[in-house]
Amino acid sequence: MKISNIKINAYGNLENKDIELKDGLNIVCGKNESGKSTLLSYITSTFYGISKLKDGKTISDYEKYKPWNNEEFSGRIGYELDNGEKYEVFRDFNKKNPNIYNSNLEDISKEFNIDKKEGNQFFVEQTGIDKQMYLSTVVSMQQEVRLDEKSQNILIQKIANLASTGEDSISYKKAIGKLQDKLRDEVGNTKTAQKPINVVIQELTEIKKQLEKSEPYKNKKYELENEKEKILKEINENEVKKCLYEELLELDNNQKENIQKINLSNSNKEENIRKLGELHKEKRIYEESKNELEKKIQDIKNKNEEEQLKIRNIENIRQDIENEETIKEQEVPKPRFSNMAFGIASIILIGLVIIFFSTKNYIYAGIFTIIEIILAIVFTVLRLKYSKESNRRKLEQAQKKKSLELKKEEIEKQKNEILDRIKEIETELESFMVQKNELIQKQSMIRGQEILLEKNNQSIINDINEMESKINEGLRAQKEILRKKYENKIEEYNLDQIINSTEVKQDNIKVGELINELKLKLRGLEIEENTIIPQLDNIVSLKEKEQFYNEEYENLKKKAEIINIAIENLGQAYEEMKTSITPKFTQNLSTSIEKITSSKYTKVTINDEKGMIVENSRGEYIEAGKLSTGTIDQLYLSLRLSMINDLSKESLPIILDETFAYFDESRLEQALRFIADNLKNHQAIIFTCTNREKEALNKLNVQYNLVEL
């Protein structure tokens, strides 16, 4: 696997960073506090998620790296697996799960398992290595390799732990010792004293002795309990009888309630009948008022018809007058010769006169002149006569017209008076009609009330009939129900006596008195029982303690069994580790330390007696505790690098954060040469704040990719 590019939007003190990484060695160089360790944390958090738990730290990683002045808290990493498949993972650290994309930029996040606690397990599934193992082996954090001389033994123990258990923080001997101490201190055995299981056994023995002494009080307790049980039984039997008596009394009360309901219903019915009578009376009053109104309305209508008849007569007279006015005026007979005829005749005569004068025929000219004069005189006389007759006729017609106008005015005046009377009549009629409608509405409302009251009365009658039927049949049915209810609780003879009793109330009182007597007797037994209660309480207390210690004894046995199983399983795992895994680790470690130390040390062996032993070039075996601090640093780095090929199904990138800060120049060159020559399949990312790594690689003529922060 190889990381190709890193994009950081915001993470800790890093913002808007784009970093390209290449195969082989990558040197990430930056000054102290420039963000190298933050970048390393960013890589781990992007692959595995960031924790919001403190896990023993002052603050959690989430709180530590969340930017204070930027809402953005995200980034992306592109990487390629050994099979050539390329992926990109984008993670918003405010959310639990990332987005995973394939080479086609298809979101394939759902193709991986989601752990409720850890989130998307894509990187675990792709590499086969969890976060703890990743940080323990592949990633070498700053200051992890180098320890001061006082802490050499701790580092040696971590190396031994890694080789024997696969975890540098787990020691087999310490684990076995702690389990054995836990078994001894928290459980104990037959050889120990004052341990939990021994204390429990002693307590159980003492409790058994005390219980044997308290046995007589227990027998007395049984006698009292038997007597109390008999009395309680008798009390219960009589309380059952009392319940039956009370239910019979309740039946009587229910019967009285039904009769009261019938009486109340009858009262309601009578009240409804009374209201119906009042409504009938009120309806008659409204009916009489309506009849009077209808009579008045009819009289007014008759008056209206009379006035309407007068109007029609006046209209007829008016029509006659108008017809008279429309008759054409009688014309004066016109003269037989019209003005045009006279004019034509005059023109002809004048023309003849002129003609005869021009021909000097003065006789004919004189005759026609005289004729013209006579014609003019006749025409003038006729016109005067016609004009006189016409004026006379006009005068007569004007007088007649004036007379007709006077008649019309008189008739119009009469008509208006009649119309005013008709209007008054119609107003009065409308008022009476409104009153009539109001009366009709009131009658309708009264009729509605009558219908409701009649229906209500019928419902009341039905209810009364139903209640009377229930009263007649209910008592017998209810007693039969009670008989069935109590037939298994009271003897048949007593049951018949109670149900058929005519003195239910008195019998109920007697049963109550008997119950009180029995309760007093029971109280006396309880007082007698109280005299031995301290001893009885002691028995109960002893029984409870006995049960508690028995349970404690069983729990301790189970705890011992669990611890023994853990010891056995741990031993089996340790033996399997020693026979199958540890030899491979030590072989890889031996090869690595030989190359890193240039054959100064050639073999590493781990045994239970002396721990870790290293063979030098002279064939001498040296205990790890006697090695120099620098050699121990090389040994620890060698162990981590030797394990890397066996940890994952992927050739994971090796990430070293200031790992060589305390290596001298020789050891630095040896370590870099080992990584370059023996871990070619692994991408290496080395974080440093100096130029030592670059100078060493340049000296060794090893190519590398430089990233400046």
C-alpha cells in the first residue's frame, strides 16, 4: 500500500495543505511545532477515526486537534493498495464515518462493515491491522525509540513482551503473576487463612451451630402459624358470607333506586303533559289571533280591490278622454279651386290677354281680362269664407281641448288620492302579513316543542316499562348470578339460607360481629407470637446470612474457576507463541539487527530465565540489559521493522516521527540503508526537524522525495 496524496482542509495547526508522496523514501521536513506530529496524527485519524475519549490523556485527540478559529475540520487522503486498486477517503472529523471513493469516484462506503463504537472499518478490512497494532508497529511516534538510561530495563521488557506476546505492553510473567495473586487474594484456598473463601466457610459453620440452637422456637412458631391459619380460614369464610350479604343488600338498594327512577320518570312525564297543555293553550291563542288577522287581512284586501276597481274606472274614463283627444279635428270644407288651380288659371288668362294684346285683338284681350278679374274676386271671396269657418272650428276645438284637460286633471287627482289610500292599505296589509307570519312561526315552534315533548314522553314510557320489567325479573336473575358466583365458596345449604333470607340486614350485622371476634382472637395469637419474635427474627437473619454466604461461596468458586481457566488459556497461548510465533520474530529480529548494526550483533534469543540475549560478532552472548542505550534503541527499531511484513496483508507505509533524533551518524546511516535496501516494498515517511536524514541519504546516494512543511 502507498499513500499518494494528502489534502488537509483544517486539522490542528495545519490548514489548506496539499502534500504529494511518492514510492520509496519520503522526508517530511519542518521546524519544531511546524505540524509534523499533527500530520502523523492526521494520517492515523483519517484511516481509523479520531477519538473523543481521553483514554488517560489530559484532553482527547478530538479536542486537541479541532481548530479553534475554523469551522472546517476535514481532509482527504488518496492511496493505492498492493493490487493496484486506488481509493480516496474523505473524513469530516465532526462526523463518525468517512466517505470512501474508488478510482471512478463512486462512493463505496456502504460496502464495508460499520462498528457502532469505532465507525467504518474500511481500513481494517483492507489491511487486516487494527489501530492499536498500527500504532505499535508501523508507526514509530516521536520519543518512542529512545529512552534514557534509567528506563533501559523498561524498553528491554517491551522488546521481550513483543517477542513473547505480540504486544509490547503485555508481559506473560506479569500477567500470570497477577492472575495468581488475584486468585490468592480475591479467592484463597485450603492453605490460606483470612482469605475470602476461608472467611465464608467459617461463617457458614457458625451459622449452622446457631440454627441448631434455635430449632425449638421454630416448632412453636409452626404451632402458632397453624392456629392462625385456621382462624384466618374461618375469617375468610365469614368475610365471603358478608360479601354475599352486602351484595344482597346492594340488590335491595338497586331495586329502590329503580323505583326512584320510575317515580322520577313519572314526574318527568307529568311535567311534560303539563307543558303540552300549556303549549296547546298557547297554540289556541295564536290560532285565534291568526284568525282575527286573517279576517282583517281579508277586509283590507276587499278595500284594496274596491280602490283598485276605482282606479280601473278612472283609467277607463281617462282612456275615453284620450280617445276623444285623438279624434281628428273636423276640418272646414276647402274651396273647390285650390291655390294651385287658381294660379294656373290666372297664368293661362294672363297669357291669353297678353297674346290678344300683342295681336291687337283688344276685344278678346278685354274679355279675358274681365274674366281674370272675376276669377280673382270669386277666389278671394271663397278664401275669406273658408278662413272664417276654419277659425270658428279652431276656437271650438280649443275650448273642447281645455275642457278635456280639466277633466284629465280632476281624474288624475282622484287617481292619486286612490293610490295613496291603496298604499296605506298595502302597508297595513304588509304589517298584518308580518304579524301573521310571526304567528305561524310561533305555531311551528310550538308544534316542534310538542313533538319533542311527545317523543320524550314516549321514551319515558318505554323506560318506565323497561325498568318495571327489570324490577320484576332482575331480582330473580341477580340472585341466580350470586348463587353461581358463590356456589364454590359457600356450602349449598348455607348459600340457600343466605340468598332466601328475609333478614339480610340483621344477618349481615351478625356475620360482621363474628368476624371481629375472630380477628380479636387472631390478634391474641399474634401477641403470643411476638413474644418469640426475637428468636424467630434471629432464625430468619441466620437463614438470610446462610443464603448470602452460600451464594458468596458459589461466586468465589466460579471466580476461582474463571481465573484458573484464564491462567490455563494464557499458558497455552504463551506456549503456542513460543513454539510458532516467537521463533519467527526472533529470526526476523536477528536478521534486522545484524543488518542495522552492520553484523556487530547477529542473533537475538529470548528465554524465560534471562529474558533477551544478544550474540555479538565474536559469538559472545550478552544480556540485553548490559547493552548500550544506542544499541537498545537499534534493537527496538529492528524489532518493529522486522515485524512489519507479518502484520498485514498489505505492505503498509513505514512512518517514523523523529525516530533517529538520538542516533549518531553511523547508526543513522545503518538504519536508513536497512530501510532502503530491505523494505523496498514499503513506502517510508520520515518526519524530521533537521537535515541529518537528507545528508545521510545523499551520502548513501539513495533517492528520496522531500516535503517541506
